[in-house]
Amino acid sequence: MAVFGAADPGSNPGRAILNQYIFKPIITKQIMEKAKSSKNHGKITPKEIESKVVELGKTGIPAEKIGLILRDQHGIPKAKIYGKKISQILKENNLPTDSELKNVKNKIENLKKHFTEHKHDYTAQRKITQYSSKIKKLVQ
């Protein structure tokens, strides 16, 4: 007689496997410590990172893309390791940091165009109301 459950090698242990994939924290303390002690960016000082962020910000690149550029081209996994977020550095130097607001406005415009063509798309209508409330939060 076969026994079903976690003891059976052919069975699906279910939630035990899901926990491995779904419930992991995104950034753990170990990852941050490993990033701090990495050899790739150990020679770079926080002032150099600030100057790179300001230089990229003056060209009009949003904070999200500056982080990607620092990661891909300069080997810096997170600018926050050095004490400040990229958006904080941009605010201190009076550079624009409202790219999220622009992105949300573009999404609303695209959804409104879609909704005029497809009147019965109620999920699109719901997303329009969600994004408009998000704009109110971002403006404050």
C-alpha cells in the first residue's frame, strides 16, 4: 500500500516548495553585506558616485535608469550602500526626480485611449481610477 504525502518521493510537497520560491525576501542583510565588501566597487568613494549621479542627472536620465547604468557600466550594485539614495542625491542638487509621475500620466493616457475603443473593458477602467489616485499621492 502506497503512502501519500511528503514522505512519498513521488508526491508533491506543495507549500514547502512554494515557500522556497514565493516567500523569499528580495534583499537580505547578507546580500547587502556581500555587496559592500565586493571588490568591483571598493575603490570608488561616495563623492565619486555622487558626481556620476549628478552628471547623469544633468543629461536628463531618470533615477531608475541611473541605477541601471551604475550597475551595468560601473559595477556598483546599489548606490544606497554608500549612504544616500539616487533620488536624494538628485534632490540635493536641484535636479528633476519626478519620472514616476510622468510614467503614471503616460499610462493613464494610454489606458484612456484603449478605453475609448473598448468600452466594456472594466479592468482598464479600474486601472484608470487606480493610477489617478496614485497621481494624487505622488503630487502631495
